[in-house]
Amino acid sequence: MSALGRLSRLVPDAVIARLLPRDRSFDPHAVPAPVAFAAGARHRVLIGPENSAGQGEAWARAMAAHTPSTSAVAFQVERGSRFQHAVTARVPAPVFAWSRRWQAAHRRAVLARATHVLIESGRPVLAGGARGDVDRDVRDLLARGIRVAFLWHGSDIRDPDRHAAARASSPYSDEMWAAVPALRSSSAAQRRRAQSSPLPSFVSTPDLLDDLPAATWLPLVVDPDRWAGAIPPTAGRPLRVVHAPSTAVVKGTSLIEPVLTALAAEGVIEYRRIEGVPHEEMPAVLRGADVVLEQFRLGSYGVAAVEAMAAGRIVIADIDDRVRERVREQSGRELPIISASAADLEGVLRAIVADPAAARDRAAQGPAFVRAVHDGRLAAAVLSSSLGLDGS
């Protein structure tokens, strides 16, 4: 622990809160309660501290629903993200970093009650700030007999140079993406951590197995009923196309929008770019679309594509063949996303307008695919098998 970390352990919360800048401070009298597990559960699983795209919470609910005698809790350190996904426990970043009282209570609760801890993105789970140290957290958890694994979501583990060499459209070769040097450094450190550790690693999308071959694919999870829609796509004209670029440079928005703008001006499609829409409003947005454009740079698919498939929409993305193969090998299902590069997108959309039957049939396969692969049962089975949750 650093000298600052050791010093901060001696300073009461009220003093620390007064010393911190206002935008980084916290109310020492209103810190959250520590995480708690259901009474009587044989397996008590903690997932944190990221809840990226709501997946920490989704995996926790899947385990609780489909694994006997398991209580699973996700917690998220709030760092100002504009996307607010559901999560069991939220911890403001200043509290996670500086509240001695919260950290002590959280640490006691986890070490005394958890049987398994899944660490997201290689970040500390027991304390943050000057006191945060994921390697020390792992040692302390293992010393208490707690089983530990790593969960990786994407840029936290992906090798930018490998990806840029493999894909001409890779966002990591985009000179306008200023984050690449930092991602190169941080992901290299996390790959070293994962590769040198005997602990298991899980990755949330199949493409990440290229960066961490020893890992296990843990499928993304959504609630199919929340996204289901009764009206099939291509029920009206012109074709209604939506694109929700959570990170435009990663999604390839600049590569596809000139085509979309031109097609909209021609009257072939209606195009809507979705930004700033709360997640709870997205089911209605997707139900009102015919086509959902996901990503055109990474070669894989994420939560937005799964939600669109669950809604029975026509989903188009640039998907690598090896991603399809890995989905088929693990699930026995064919991924019903229409593959198209940014250069191919105009032709694909015009073909759908001219003859929508094939695309409509592909979209109709989406809800069944999501229920088979992404409704939580497969994810719970993967975790249960890998972590021994199915044993006594």
C-alpha cells in the first residue's frame, strides 16, 4: 500500500470529505451499506466493480435464477457514466476510493460471507483509490478460501495492435481515437495479469478469445420478454433504420452514416441515430425499427445486437467468421445477424428493400436464438461448471 493509502487509513471520513475537492468528495454520514447475500445460500457470489453494459447484474440474476442455492450480487462503482443500467448495489467513486468506514464494512462483509468473487476488468474490488490493489485483493480473497475469477468485457483485455493488424476497419487504427495509446498500455498489463494467473478468466464476447485463448466465453445476458415485439420488421415503408453508437469510433458510425444519409435523402430508408436515450426507453425504440445497425469495426456483436435480436429486428453488423464458428460450437445455434462491411451496407439495405422476405426470416430467428444463448441459462451453466457451483 502506498504512503498515501496508509495515511488515509488513519484519517476519519469526516476529515477526508472536507479535504477532498467538492466534485470528488462524499457525504460521510450517507455512505451505502455493504453488500449482503441471501440468508441460507450455499454459494454466495460477488461480481464487480464495473457492471459494464449491465452485464454484472445480468450474470448475477442468471446465477440466482438457474443455479441451486446461489445468491449472487453485483456492485458498481459509479464513475459518472451516462448509461444507468440496473445493479443491486451502487457505490459512488469517492466513497469507494476514500471512505474508510465503507471500505472496512465492505471488506468484512465480502471476506466473511462470499464464497466466490468475479473481478471485472482487473479492477480492485475491496477498496479503491490509494488503498486499491487488485493483486492484494486476490491474495486476501484466496487466503479466506474464496474462489476468484476474472471477467473481461472488451477494450480492457483486447490487444489494439493485434486487432488493427487483423482487421482493416479496426477502430484501433483510427488516428482520431485518442484513447488508443492508453488502451494499448492498460490492456497489455491486464493480459499479463490474466495470462500469468492460475485463476480462470471469462470473456463476454467470442472475439476476445483471440486475445485470451485460455479464457472461457461467458455469453451476454438480456431478458427476452422485455424486448419482445409483436409487429414484424418491414411492415411499412420506407425501411426504418436505427443505429445507437454508444461509442461512435468503435461502432464505425463515421463509416456508415454517409451511406445512410444518402439513402434517407433518396427516400429508400428512414434513418434515426439514437443518442442520449435512457436504457429503459430502448425497447420501444427497437420495436419501432425495421433494421438495427450494430457495429462495423470490431468483428463481433454486443449487448445492443442481442437486444435487437430479442426484439425480432433485422440486425446488421460486420461479424467475423470465427465469431460465428465459436457461437455455433458452444451453443449449437447459428447467429442470425446479417453480416455486412461498411462498404457493403448500401447494397445490403437496397436488397432488403427490394425483397425483404429473406431478411424478415432471419429476423424471426432472433428471439429463439436469444432465448437459447443469451437469456441467462447458458451463462449460468458456464459459470456453474467452471466455478463448481453445481456441486455440494
